[in-house]
Amino acid sequence: MTRLKSVYSKNRIEAGCDEAGRGCLAGPVFAAAVILPPGYRNKFLNDSKKLSPSVREQLRAQIQQDAIAHAVAKAEPAEIDEINILWASILAMHRALDILAIRPELILVDGNHFKPYHSIPHQCIIRGDATYKSIAAASILAKTYRDDYMAMLHEKFPHYGWDQNKGYPTEIHQKAILNFGISPFHRKSFCLGKQLKLEL
């Protein structure tokens, strides 16, 4: 397992931020913010995409137990359609930071785009979820909370297979859209009509 870094800058309270669900055709985009204790160690912590679902679930419980503060928020499909997925992802991160119990002094963000959050400095880090523990922890929370949400939606819309594809454009998902049309939870701005020849 790759050894991740504990901190970006010493003597400052850091919150790692990441999102899940940017590339999906359906469902909200989720984001999480996590502040870990100084010197936090967990040899299994890593980018959520590199972990099995069972390991992610175990780590979610551990992160929520060990973190000094953590929060998860989302931006809805209608918001994604209105402001685009990038800004909706950042909006979800801001919402997670809004409800974080402790105000961080530095925000570490996975990727290369972020909108300043109040007057708190931030640092964008490409592949940050595979570099810093706090971002990896945020990626795990965002991913697991989103997966749970899509599994819940699957109970209402089982024909799309969201319990398996979680809203990503798998062949089964795309065929279901062709056969059943779109749901209220699909992102209309993701060119569904053009890609799948639908009337939206």
C-alpha cells in the first residue's frame, strides 16, 4: 500500500476535500471534508478508487471515529445542470466545509480547480487523494456516501442498475435509458439526448 503524507504544512489545521460522482449520468455529486489528528496513521488509507467496497466501508467507520472533524454534502442533478459539474463539485465541497465542526486553516483539494472558500487559503493537488491522508479520507467518505445514496435510489428505479453502476454510463445503464427514458435524477446537461438519441 502506498504511504501517504500526513500534512502539507505543519502547524496549521488542514482539511482534505474530495468529491465523488463527477462522471456519472445520474445522481448528485458528493463531497467530503476531513480533518485528521496530527500524525494520524492508517496503513490502509488510500485513494478510494484503489480500494474494494468492503475496505472502503471499514475505512469509513474508522475515519469517522478517528477524525477530529468530518462532513459530507452534495449538489443535486438540477444544480449540476444549471452551473455545470465542475462548479457543482466545488459547491458540494463548500457545503461540506460549511458544516465542518472545526474551521480549518488550510484546505487541501484533490484536482486542479477550486473556488476560494471565505479567506481560508487552499492548495489544489493533482492526485491528491493518492498523496495526502486527509484527501484520501475525504475521497472515501464521499465515495461511500454517494454509493449508499445511489443504492437507495435503485430501490425506486431498479431498471437502471444503480446498485451496480452507481449512475456511471455502463452499457446496462445506457440501454435502460433508451428503454425507459430518463428519471428525475438524471443529469440532462450530460448530453443524454445527443448521445443516446433521446427526446429531453
